[in-house]
Amino acid sequence: MIQKKKSILEKIKSRAFLVSGFYLFILILCTQSFYTQNDLNFGRRPLQNLAKTLRELSRPSFVRIWNGNEHLEYKSDDGVVLRTEDQKELEKTFLHSLLRSGWMTFKIATLGSLIAAILGFLLSWPASKKLKFPKFFFWSSNIIINFLRSIHSLVFGLLLVGIVGLGPMAGILALALHSTGSYGKLFSEAIDSLDLVEAHALRLSGANRIQIFFHAILPELLPQFMSTHLYVWEFNMRDSAVLGLVGAGGLGLLLSDAVALFQWQRLSTLLLFLFLLVSGFSYVSSKIRQELLS
């Protein structure tokens, strides 16, 4: 028995060594390829550019509500006043649009995740190895799952903006398509790790398949499914903000404008808001996941 355990450990060590060696080879190959093509450079004056960017980002625009210039003048080269603006009022208007865009981002992530969870749930059962569905359904579901996972939601967003137009619907569908693959993969792995002892016991006692599913399989899987749903939903909160960059609605539109106009102080406010939004959602979802899996 001891000799058998030692042989198993030796096999694990040898395989780990081979995998580590292969991974190291890939790292060297990638680094060498970039180096020979002179792509591993940081451009001109990277430290000065970094310091300048950090100075701008360290002054978020929302502080203008309190210390903004109410009569900021823009003058021509010969001193003629072209226009004046009230920074305090402009910043209040921007923050209102920020809250509306944040709410839009939350709605896109919520509906996209729900659609994906339903589709992923349906695909996960035939994709599971343990349930032994017919090969046609097994391979078809796995191909669909892997195909959807391999295409980033940003790519789906670009395609769907051209199909359904600008707006939140493109973002919802883009998240739904990509996340269906993620849900399907994670749900099928949860099914594969399922302990079927209780299901076999119910079958021997004369229970039918529906009774077995609702009394033995679903109660054990439901906490894992809910935990997975919260995790992917949290990830989609971040992803939906990026989708706005291609016109799919939400915070991405404001991010795109701030970057395009080099408004780094506005960008700083946007990043802080996104951080608070995602961090708050992450805190709540992690607490719920702990309760579900405890």
C-alpha cells in the first residue's frame, strides 16, 4: 500500500515537472519573439509620461463641486474672452450623467447575466461527462460552450452594435452570449463533481427521475449554481463598463469620451466610481456566496 502511494506521488511529481518545463519553454519562446522584434520597449520618456498621468489622475474632477471656478474664462491668443463656464455646475451635470450611466451598466450586467445563466444551465446538463448524454448532445453542447467562451464579449459587442444598433440591447446580448459559455462550463464542472450516492439510493427505493432530480440532484447543485451566478454577475459588472466603449451603453461611453478628449481628471472620477461600484457588489456577493456554501 505504501509502495503504491509512493509510485502515485512519483507520477504526479514527474508530470508536474513536465508541465512546468513546457510552461517555461513557452515563456522563453514568447519573450524571445518579442525581443527579436523590438517590441519590448516602453516608448520615449516613460517615467516622465507616467508621472504626468499620475498627477492628472490624482486630481479627480468631482472635487470641482466645492472648489471649481464659477467664472472660468477661455481666451484667444489676443486676449479676447471666447466663453466662460461654471465648473461647479458642469461637474454636477457630469455626476448626474455618471449616476445614470452607472445604473445603466448595472442593468446591462444584470439582464445579460440572467439570460446567460438560463442558457448555460440548459447547456450544462448534456455537456457533463458524469450524466453520459448521447455523444451528439455531449459534443454539440461542449462545442457551443467552448465557442462562446473563446469570443470576448467586446467582439460580440462590436458585431451586435452593427446588428441591433447602439444602445444597451447590444451590451445585454453581448454579455449573454459570452457568459453563456462561462456558465455552461462552470455548471457542467459542478455537475461532474456531484456525489450521486443519494440519487442511487432514491432510485433503489423506487423514485422516478423527476423525484431524483428535485430531491437529490438539484438541492446539492443549487448553492454552487447560485455562487457561480453571483461570481459571473460580478465579473460582468466590470465587463459591461468596457462594452460601452463600442457604443453598447453604460459607463463605457463616458470612459471613451474622457480618454478621447484627454480629460484625465474626469477619467479619475470615472475610475473611482467604477471601483466603488464593483467593490460594493463584490463585497455583497462574496458574503452571499459564503452563506450559500457554508
